[in-house]
Amino acid sequence: MKRIIIDYKKLTSEMAGLLLERYPEGYGDEDLIAFKNPRGEWIEAVELQTPEALYLVKISKSLTDLLAAFEDADAEDTEARNPEAGEKEYDGSLEAEMGLDD
């Protein structure tokens, strides 16, 4: 299996989706892999395995923002296809049923 170090900027939308599946609650310290690159700089990455290769995706603040945006877009797409799946505003009906309304 090929092992590839990749920058988050080069992730395809499919790979970003796989990364989101792998770390649905985000990644933590236990998920990080740290190593020195040939220039002696420390790199932190998370692992992403596909059938073709094992990727080490370099971590940065921008990767976190990218995953959050990808997750938001996916949620919006799901809601657009199924509007009843989205959040609904609470109408106060529970208090009325229990006789708690003023």
C-alpha cells in the first residue's frame, strides 16, 4: 500500500468526506502523528486510509475550518433534500399540554 503525505489543500471532496467520517467528532491529540520533514520542521498529521493508499493529512487551523465548512454544506444539502430533517423551532406546545402556560 502506498503511503502519501498530503496537504489539506489538495484533498478532494471525497477525501474530505472520508476524513469527516473517520473523525466525526473532530480529531484529538491521540489521533495526531508528529514527525520531522526533510527540512527538520515538525509536522502534525492525521491518518486517512483509502483502498488505494494510506494518507497522512497535514494538520493546520485551515484544515479544521475546511472540515467544518464541509460538514455545514453537507447538513445544508441534507436539509434541502429533506426539509423536515432540519431543526424546527420550538412552539411551546409541551407547556400547553402540561398546563404550564401562563
